[in-house]
Amino acid sequence: MKRIFAVAMAVLLAGCAANPEGGIGLALLEQPSNLRGDRDFTQDLVQIQRAVFKHQAVCNPEVKFSVDPMNPNFARVTKPVTPGATGWVNTLVLHLVLTKDLTTQGRVYSYYGPTKAQVSDMYAIVQRPEYCPEKPELNTPKEGQAPGS
């Protein structure tokens, strides 16, 4: 019985790691060697989801939010490294974990080394969803508003 369970788990994990496009899977991407930064957020996952939806509407529809179907305390924000890119190799992933005090831990993973600005942009999706690195013209301050506010 243990052997059957072990084989079933190996097949399941291989399926998670495999990618039909021949690239790496999410399980291989979210490894310590691909960790590019971490940050704690004061928002819970619902607040983060709202921020992502706002960012999608204003800035970039390619940014996605998803809750882990196996554990609702885990979620991800994903964004292609370049517009239109596909596959986990070409994706920045902000892995989110809801903590018992209802704050959220976030870790950015990327197969290739992103720039510091790309990592900061992943955090900005959560913290400043109206900030659009893809559309700098939208980031100019409104009349009567101080720059950066």
C-alpha cells in the first residue's frame, strides 16, 4: 500500500513539474535557487486579489491572480517577463502565504534573474496597483497631487 501511494505521489509531482511546452513547471520554478526576493504585506489575500484586479484593469491584463486549489491560504500573482511571453520560464511569480495574523508573506520567483525593478514591480502590483511600469504616461501625478503619492 505504501509503495502504491509513493508511486502515485511521484506521478502527481512529475505532472506538476512538467510543462506541455517542454519547459519547467511551477513546482520547479518555486525552488530556493529561483527565489529573487521576499516581502511581508499587511493585506490579506482578498485585499491583494482586489489590488491585482485593479492593476489588470488599469495597467496590464496579463497579470493574473490565482488561489491554490489545494490550500486557500496560498495564492500567486503571475506576470510574463516580457509582454506576450508564455511558460513558467518566462514568468515572474509572486507566491503568497496568508499567515495566522492575517498578513501575507510574498516571495518572488523567476527562472532567469530579473532586474531589481522587475522584482519591485511585482510588489507594486500589491502595494500600488495603479502604478504602471508598462505605461509610464499613467504614472504622472494628477493636478494638485505631489509626485510619488
